[in-house]
Amino acid sequence: GLLLPLCTIDRKWGSDLYLTTHCHNVEPVGRWFEAFLKRRNRNVSASFQELEEEEELSEESEDEELQLEDFPLLRTLDPKDWKNQDHYAVLGLAHMRYKATQKQIKAAHKAIVLKHHPDKRKAAGEQIVGDGDYFTCITKAIEILSDPVKRRAFDSVDPTFDNAVPSKGEGKDNFFEAYAPVFERNARWSSKKHVPRLGTMDSSFEDVDHFYSVWYNFESWREFSYLDEEEKDKAECRDERRWIEKQNRAARATRKKEEMNRLRTLVDTAYSLDPRIKKFKDDEKARKENEKKAKADAKRKEQEEKERARQAELDAARMAKEKEEEEAKLVAQQAKKEKEIQKKAIKKERQKLRTTCKNWNYFGDNESDSVKMMEDVEKLCDRLELVSLQSLNEGLASGSKEEGKVAVEKQVQEVNAQLQKEKDAEVQARQAVRTAVQASGGGGGGGKGWNEEELPLLIKAVNLFPAGTNARWEVIANYMNLHSTSGIKRTAKDVINKAKNLQKLEPGQKDEINKKAFEKFNKEHAAVPQTVDNAVPSERFDGESNTASWTTEEQKLLEQALKTYPVSTPERWDKIAAAVPGRTKKDCMKRYKELVEMVKAKKAAQEQVGSKSKK
């Protein structure tokens, strides 16, 4: 058993008041133990049990004040048709119906039996009709209503219950008046207690949402076994009883489905007509629109801030670029000015040297010596720098004719020695290239070696068709066969072997090959000399040409300018040259011609390889 602490207080009176507390362990027995077990099984507190006891006392008091309603048709009831009778009306509880307690039902039955019992009526001189007496209906009524299961079955098909659902037209103008009573009377079928009410127009969103959530998940205890057409107890065998049960289950499921559809229709109709739902949706829509608008405004402001910052950066970059361009322009102007000054100074010193030598008849006693000295003087004018010219002119001005002749001859000897040294170096480089060509020659092409024309062409083709080109070495071989003037047809195998040998050359030898290729290019593209000294140069080749190789950045600027200014643009090449810093109109046009030739050659080589592969 359970031991409960019990505290008692002892009071002693005297001059002082003493309070002493004694705690004892008490074990509940008898009716208290029974009450304790009920509380524990039901998981309720003692205060809750006291509340139930008070309710039972109130029910007893109600029983004492129970007033029954007379059923005038009681004597006309047919005992054989007891299933269609109103059991509550038979016992005089038509006004209470499903709210009547078991005690009230028993009290009503007791009162009506005392009044309508056959023995009592027989003693009063009334004639009794045996088995057909209406008292059987009273017995059936108490039998149904005193059994909780049978009573629930009867309550489920209560003939006085209104199953009607208001239409949309009825609840459109007076929604709460039309639907509140319907939900209240249908709440009696709920398996759960405390079903929420419909509420009012001022109900909160949480209350409305909870209401419809409960009703959309409504669990009804209503069942329709009372309407079974066949009674299985009357079956003659087990098979017939099973068949009756099957028929009854099917009928109950059909009625249950109809009942759930009725409730769902009620909830759906109410939800569609509820003005609060429309209000909540409008409020939610307005809230979302406000949030969307706020986000759009915030995003717009952010974009504006970014645009302002970007514009500020662009302005700063533009100003910095303008400043750099201005500084570069000033530096270029200064350099050009200094170059002009130096050019004038060199021209002046050259003219001074020529004049001095001319005045001294070029230090010659006869015409042949004078002509030879004149050639040497021109050679000095071409080769000497400004400082050397100034030093030579100062020596000639301060010395005699013989001293001047010695100084000029000495300077000529130094220049000739320098020229001879450069010439010897060039000869050695050419000899090295020839040796390398002879060492690598002979692997195809009819057993002939590679000449000086083919090597630069091979290097150009290798750079023009980089790794990754489809059928690369066949394309390179076709390119060389198209552009070579030697008449030797090279195969892909020849090209591969020669390319490998070129990779083994020294850097100086490669530079020599490139230099020769450049010299050949200049010879092929040299302009036709003018026959008239005072002829005006063509506008197509105005300005000085920049011989430096094109960088990647300059190439990109040229391509962009070609796209920006199409052929129909007036003064197209002037605008293109202005878009490429450091390059003149002549440079841009020559580069464009080179690119066109390269593209055409590349396409021709690739088309030839493609036609061979198809064959």
C-alpha cells in the first residue's frame, strides 16, 4: 500500500502558546483507498475528484427536482414497432434527451412504471391487452437508454436532430447567425471535448485558424448501427449471421461516409463564406505587398548606391587616366622636343664636319683622294654619335689641316674596324646556320635539305597553327607547300623531324633565322622609291611607322576598334589609329593586312587537309 504523511498540531495553553507538529505515515483503506485508486488510474488530482463529487451532488439535487413531460401518444404505441419510437419521449425526457444522466433516466423510468405498470392499471379496473400492451415500449426504452452502447447508437440517429446544412445564399448576408447554431449542435458528435465555437467578427486569426483546424480534422463518434435492417440474433446459422453482419457493415460505412461528407460540406461552405477569412487573406496580401514593396525599395536604393559608387570609381579612373595621358603626352612632347633638338644638333655637327672638310678640299691633293675622303666623311656622318661628332669638330677647329686629316683618318679607321667586326660576326652566324641546316637536312622531300627560305616559313607555320589544331602537322606541311618557292613538297613527317631539330638549336642560331626572315619580309614589303624628290607622300602611309612587335593588349584594342568602326565609317582608319595608343594609321593598316593574309593562309591549309581526308 501507499503510506501518506499525516501532520497533526498539538496546542498547549498557558502563559505561552506552543505549537508542535507530529507527522505520521497513514495508509488509505476502505472507501478512501478506493477513491485513491480511481484517482491514480484516471491520473487526476484530489481537487478534480472533489469537483466531480460536487457535480454528482448537483445531479442528485436535479433528480429531486426532475419534472417529466407527459407523452400523450404513449398508450397508442405499437410494441412491435418499438424501434421507431422516441425512447426519450416514452420516459418523459423529450425536453432533456441526450443531456439526461443515468440517474435521471432511472428516476424517470421509476416514476412512469409506478404510473403505467399493468398490475397498477389492472387494479384500477383498466383492461390489459396481454403481449400487445404499450408497457413493452417503456421496457424497451429503459433497455436502450440504460445501456451506454445502445444509447449512443440511438443518439446517433436521434429523430429530432437537424442534419441540414445552410446554403451559401442563406449564410452570405448573416453568416454568424446562420452557421453558429449549426456548428454548436454538430459539436455533440465530437470524440474530443471542448470543441471551439464559431466566434465573432472580432475573433483573432489564431482562434479562427484553430476553429477550422479542429473541424477539418473532426473525429465523429456518430455511428449508425441502430438502423441495421437485419438482426443477426435472428439468423438461423453461422453463415447467415456472417452475411447479415456483412450487409450491416456495408450499410453503416455508407451512412458514415455520407455523414462525413455532410460535415465536410458544412465546413467548406462556412470557410468560403466566412468574412474573417477574406479579411485575413486581404491583410496577408497587403502585408506581402508591403514587404515586396519594401524589398524592392531597399534593392532599388542598394542599386542606386552601387551605381553611384561605380560612377564615382569610373570618374576617378577616368580622371586618373586623363592625368596619366596628359603626363604621358607631356613626356612624349618633351622627348620629341629633345629628339628634335638632338636631331638638329647632329645635323648641325654633320654639316659642320662636311663644311670643314670641304674647305680643306677633303684633305686631298688630287681628285681621287678627295672623293675617297668625301665617302669616308659621309660614313662618319652616318655612324658617329653626337658626342663623337662634337669632339671631332672641336679637334678640327682647334688644329691645323694636317692635324685635322690625322684626326679624321683615325676616326675613319675606328669606324671601318667596327664595321668589319660586325660583318665578321654576321658571316659567322650565317655559316653556323648553314652548318645546322646541312646537319638536319635529308629526311624526305626527295632527299634534299632545308634551305634558308623554308626555315623561317616553318617557324611561322608552327606559331600560326599552335598545339590543339586538328591535323596540325598536315596543315603545317600544306601551308609550307603553298607558300614555299623552292618547289620541294614537304610531308608531315618531314615537318615533325625538322621542328624537333630546330628545338635543339642554340638561341643565337634561332635569332639569326628570325632576323633573316624579318629582313626578307622587309624586302618583300618595301615601298617603291619615289622618282621625284619633292613628291607628296600618300595619305595611306602618313606618319612614322612603329617597327615594334604588336602586344596582346594592342591586338585586342585593334580588334575592338575594327568592330566599333565598320567599313562604312568616314575616316575609319584615323579613328582606329586613335583607339590604339602608340600606333599610327600606317601600323594599323599593315597589321590588318597581315592578319587577313594569315587567316586566308590558315583556312586554305585546313581546307586542303580536309579535302584529302575525305578522299
